[in-house]
Amino acid sequence: MVDPLVCVKRVVDATSEVVLTDDEQGVDGRYAGFTTSAHEECAVELAVRIAADAGGTATVMTLGDDDAVEQLRAALAVGCAAATHVVADAQAFGPADVAREIAAVVRDHEAAGTPHELVLLGNDAADTGDFQVGIRLAYELGWPVVNGVSTVTVADGEVTASGSGPDGHETFRLPLPAVVTVLEGGVEPRYPSVPGRMKAKKVPIEERRPTADPVGPSRVRLVLPPPSPSTVQVLGTGPEAAPAVVDLFEQLGVLAR
């Protein structure tokens, strides 16, 4: 039996225009709304599948303010059976702080008789771009770790994780307990059903306080890339524009000369 722990974060919906906070330390979501990143949605899907295949249960956790319960309920609606909420200001916590709090949850749950031999996380934070939490968590726990994979299965006390690498498809095998960070694309996250959403509302959520004051992120500031340049070329109007269109297609290689 495997009872995976999957970690999610409340992040700004990136489908709209990205606006930074006044201190340039985060992304302002007041006008964009919030969601769970695509990486973490896939991590949740993998955790639910692994738990079902192994006869266990998947637990979702997050560190964030009171509004982050929305992301926990979303994971519960698609198959996670339990949830843990570390109530804190996520902006004040750096990667080392977050890893410490996840490790504390793992240790406390094990002491309570519900060990997590596998921890799944998104490969990086969708808002701040931190790629550190999975690695730091593995060092904190003394567990093996693999990063940036798309599929994860568990059998006979071993994790098999696969994904695309610089030289092609890669497969890693490592013993449990282990930490794995997930990239989107390997699985299709399921959409929560109405019964699933109703059931999720009734699941009690474990609330915790941080185990220590945060050191905080070490970033200087976030910077938005310049907008991509765009130009428009008017080829003409009506039938008179046809020769110009043909010339353009030839330049693009769509038509052979």
C-alpha cells in the first residue's frame, strides 16, 4: 500500500496578463484569479492513480493563506482523500522554508501512523519560477529524488519515473521512500465532477501552523520580459492583392516556385 502526499500551491491564473506586485516579489492576481499550476494538476492526477493502484489514499497539502483552501478542495474533488493546510503567507516563505514545512508534515503524519513513502510536487512554482523545493525536501528527508518527469508508477517498493531528457526519453528507477517532481504532459488531469465537488466540501482539512519563522525568499525581484514585437503588413485589398499573397506564400515556403 502506498499513500502518496502531493503538494500544490495557489498561483495566479497565467492565461491573463501577468502583473507584478508593487514590491516586484510576486505576481498580482487581484484581477486575474487563482488556480493550481498545470504541473501540479498532473502531480495530483498521478498521486490519485498511484494510490488507487496500490490500495492507498492520496493526501494533498498546501502552504498558503485561507483562500488556498480552494486549491485543496479542487484536489479533493478529483480523488485525493485527505488534505493538510499549513496556514501562512506564502509570499513570506522561500523554497527552503516550504521544504522544511513539507518535511514536518511527512514526519508528523508518519508519527501518527499514516506514513507517506512518496511525495509528488510540481517541477517548479508557476508564479515565482522556483525549481528548488523538491531538491531541498529530498535533502531534508534524506530521500532520493528525481526531477522533471511526466509519468510515475510504483511497484514492489520501487518508483519508475519517465520523461523527456536532453538526449531523448529517460526512465529512472529509485527505491521508496522518494521525492518526485512532475512536469505536465504525461497524463491528462481529470475534471472534477459535481458529485466530486460536493463530496470535497465535506472532507475535514487538517490545519497547521508553520514550525518556524520563515527565512524568506532570497530573490532580488521578479522581472517581466519585454512584450514580443508584432508587425502588420497590408498586402492590399480585393483581387489586386492576390499576386502579393502568392509572393508571400513563396517567401514562406508554402508554395514552390
